[in-house]
Amino acid sequence: MTTITHEGRAEIRSAVLTDLKHAVRLARLDLKILSRNQTAMFTVLLLPLLMGWLFTRAGEGTIAGMPLEVFVLTGLPGVLPIYAVFVNLVNSFTARREELVLRRLRGGQTSAAGIFGGAVLGGAAVQLAQTALIVAWLQAVDGPRPANIPLLLLASVLGAGVFALLAAACSGLTRTTEHAQITVLPVLLVATIGAPLFTPLSAMPPQLAIPAGLIPSTPVVELVRTAVTGADFSGGAAERLTVAGQWLAALPSLGVLVVWLLVAGLAARWLFRWDPRRG
């Protein structure tokens, strides 16, 4: 059995701290660049919130025992990674690759983990800020307070990880930042329209519920909704659960997300490019 010496542990610790510092520095740079791009600011920050507002105005009544507006808002944080992470990072990765920034970073002291970590941190920061805004929105309409904050954070982190890896893979298929607006559309449309924002999976016909349950945004929406309301909507029951029951109800969605992490990771490893595309 291989043992790690004290010096080896010190080197690993130093490498991790260095990667973390680089990731934080790159995340701050990403947020600064995002703040200066009005188009990206609208797409990443305002579009999902506007979409949620339009959904809440789509009708009246109740869904799964709660007002339509509250039902939509409890699931809305689950689609934020599509915009704050996926759309944002496809543009960022593509622009940095074509401008040779990725090559310079890779050739310097920044590791691949630091580069990807910075990208995920920046997107996750935007996502968490939007989630906090939606939670405040829920309180303004007499909605529930988050019942399981650790589960909410876990869902946000896993969602950000999956869509960051998908963004890395998609950027490899994108020649320029102008083409990014086209290459993100299939994932954007499927992940947004297929997510159970407006209708729980249990209310969908089986021919729609099965494929909808397998897209990466659906388990994030279900985890977020369980974390916020403390109830399980995946099986048609909406009764409030204990904390242990909430984690038990979350297991199927967590399993789907873990599979997506593996699939997206393999796709990113295969398709992601450090050097500019030619031809």
C-alpha cells in the first residue's frame, strides 16, 4: 500500500491552495467582464427571472396544493444554471480559446482545475445571488421559507457542475462567440421547456414524463422544490416531509445528476479545446 509522506501532503495542500487562489482570481475576472457586457447581463441575469415572472402570470389556480405563482417560483432556481452557468460559460470558454487566453493560462502556472474552477465559481456566484432574490420574492408572495438549505445548496452546486461541463463540451463545437448563440439553443430549449417548472412530472403523461425526467435540469428543479417546500412532488404526493424524508426523496434526482456529471465530464474531456479552431 502506497503511503504519502509529510512532504507529499504539504505539496498536495500547496497545489490545492494555488488552484483555489487562481480559481477565485479568474471568477472575479469573469464577473467583471460579465458586468461590462449588457447583452450577456440580460441573458444571464434578467432573462430567467423574466421567464419566471411570465410563467407566474400565465394563469391562476393551484398546482399540487399551492398557488401557481408559488409553485413556479419554488422550481425556478433549478433552471438558473442553464443561464448563469451554461450560456455564460459557452461564450466565455469560446472567447478565451479564440483569443489564445486559454492557451496562455494553460501554459502558465494555472492548472486545468484552476481554470475550470474559476469558471464554475463565477457562474455559481451569479446563480446563488439569483436564488437569494427568488427566495425573497417567495416571501413577498407569502411563499414558504427554504426547509432544507443544505439540500438547496447541494442542488445548486451539482447543477452548476453539470452545466459547466456541458458548456465545456459545447464550446468545443463552437467556432466563434457569434456561433455560440446558435450552439447553445438545443440544450437551452430542451433543458428549459422540458423542466417541470409549470407542471409536476406526476401530472404529465408517461410519454412526456419519462424523457422529461432524464434531462439534466429536471432533477435540479425537483431537488430545489423539495429543499424549498420540504415536500416531494416527484411521486404525486406533496405532503411535508421530515428532514430525513426530504433526503430520501432526493435520492433518485441525485442519482440522475451523478450520471449526468459522468456523461458531461466524458463529453467535456472529448470535445473541449484549448487551442483555437481552424477551418
